[in-house]
Amino acid sequence: MKFRAKIIDVGCLNHFTRVVNTVSRLTKACVLRLTCDHLYFVLSGRVASGGVSMWCELSQGNFFDEFQLEGVSADANEILLEVAPENLSRALKTAQNAKSVKIKLTKKSSACLTLAAELPSLSSVSRVVTHDIPVDVIPRRLWHDFREPQMPDFDVSIYLPPLKTLKSVVDRMKNLSNSLVLEANLNGEMNLKIDTDLVSVTTHFKDLGNPPWGDDGSQSSSPHRDPELMTEVCVDIRKLQQFLTGQQVHPSRAMCNIVDRRILHLIFLHEDVSLQYFIPALA
């Protein structure tokens, strides 16, 4: 197995850093899946047992000036590594003004991702800061746990309101309740609701629009569904807040799919990055 990559463009470096920072705020550990064309940050929580799942996909050609990979074998040209994204985030922080950043899979006392940042220097001698980030190589027999999650057979898909507004509402509601009901319909309407013994609060959004998933531009899941009918899911408000607080991707499109009373599936899209986050419904 071999992996080495290099980033020279400072815009690409900053963008990659923002993606890693986002991932580091969502999970303490995840799997970094490397292929010839893409990088994936994967959190494979068991939604059925209350865990969140994450799938973040990056096109390597839009970030790296050089990218070389030899996977475990010719027929499985991939490498899967368990990594603490916070360690990668810390290393990238020291490289913000770097002339170049090299990332390489190395073998020290254990497997590492070695990040070497060449920093600007006033002399002719270059300054290089090196970080060894411990990783665990995932054996091939476990790879099936880290494939792209299937798009759930949702009841409603809807574009999200401005994320700053949504985060502000969720932040305030978190002070009043541990759970939140998010409901939406095919008329572009969404409500956020909390209901406790002391207070009931509902925030309404309208004219959000519904993404066209079907080939005919319709929402594919329920073609005969009443557009006014609300679909709802009750989730842990802390998990939703964590997702909204952590994101630094600044998506061009943000939407969510709701499987009635089962799953909230959040999708952020931004040019060369897609981020999916699955929050299970509270029992």
C-alpha cells in the first residue's frame, strides 16, 4: 500500500482544511477511505441503535496537485484508515500559510499519515513542519461497513432555510428541550417544534422549495402524496445542533429528507464536496 499527495494552491488548502474541521466537529473518530479519484470521511453509526452516520465525499482532483495511490491489491485499489480527524485538523492549522503540504502514508512505530508543511522562509533554507498522525489500517474484510449509505426511501425532501437562521432557532430551542420535532411537506413548508410541560414553541418556514429527485422532476418517493400533508421526525436536538454548529463547508445547496418518524437525512452540497448526515428518530 502506498499513498502520497501534495497541495500547493492555498485556496485548495484552505478549502480542504474547512472540510476536515467540519468532520472533526462531528466525530472524534472516523474512517478515511482513499481511492484514485475520491476521498471519503465515513462515520458508520448504527442508525437502528441510535447512532448517527456521516458520509463526506471529496473529488481529489479539485484539491490536490499531486495524488498517487496504490491500494491493497490490483482489484481493490483503495486504502481505508481509521483516523482521529481532530489530529488532522490540528496539523492543517499549522500549514495555513504553507508553500506546499505533502501527505503520505508512512510506517513509524505504527501506521501514520505524515503531513509535511513547507513554510515561507526569509532565508534560502526551507522550513518544514512535520506531523505524524497515527492511523489504523482497516482490513479488507471490514470494508463493507464503510460503503456509501443507501438513500433512504423518504416521504418528503425539502430545501433548508438559511443555515444561520436555522442554527439560531435550534440554539434557542435547545435551552428549552432535549428533543425537537422537524416536520415538512411537499408544499415547501417546514416547522420546528418543541413541546414540554412548561412551554410549546413552533417556528414556521414556507416557500423553501422541494428538490426534484425523480426523472420527471417530481419527488420520487410518494408521487400521489397530498402536498399539504406533514411528515415528521423527532430527533435529539443536540445532534442536530452539533451538525449545524460544526459545518464550515458553506454549501451552495442544503436540503433534508425525512423518513416519517424514523430518520432525518441532511445533505449539504458545495461544488466538489458533498456531506450527508443521518440522525435517527428518538424512540
